[in-house]
Amino acid sequence: MPHDISDWLINAFCNTSVDEFNSTFRTIKDKILIENQKYNPEDILRIAELSYTKMMGNGLWNAPLTTQDSSFVVTTTCWNYGGKRHKED
């Protein structure tokens, strides 16, 4: 894994098509610069997943519609009940 993966993830998540989502990661970027706070890649991805899920649930994810599945939704068939989009936890 690249040594700057956390920076890369934060920069990627600051540049999506949804301003509110971007703002979450701009705040994190500011905390890193101002407070020297550290985030590991797992934390960044978890924040992205939680932010996306919350925004979707509240109808705030206003990204342009595409035919591509989201990166945060599991699309494999569940081994337990055979359905799709079942989140593994």
C-alpha cells in the first residue's frame, strides 16, 4: 500500500460530485493541516461509507445518476439467503 494512501483517499473524497460529502473530507483535511491529526485508511473509508449511507437514507445524495453501482454497496450474492446488496458486518 502506498505510504500516502490516506492523503490520496481524502483528496479523492474532497472531489466528488456531491458538495456536502466533499465538505466532510475538507474538514478532515483541515484537521490534518491545523491540528496535525492523523487518520488511517480504514477510518477514512469508514467515514466515507457512513457519510454516503446517511446521505442516501436522507435523500441528500444528489450525484448525477449513472448505471454504475456504488463502491459502497455490496453486489455479491449473499451466501446466507441468496439476495443481493446484503451488507456484510
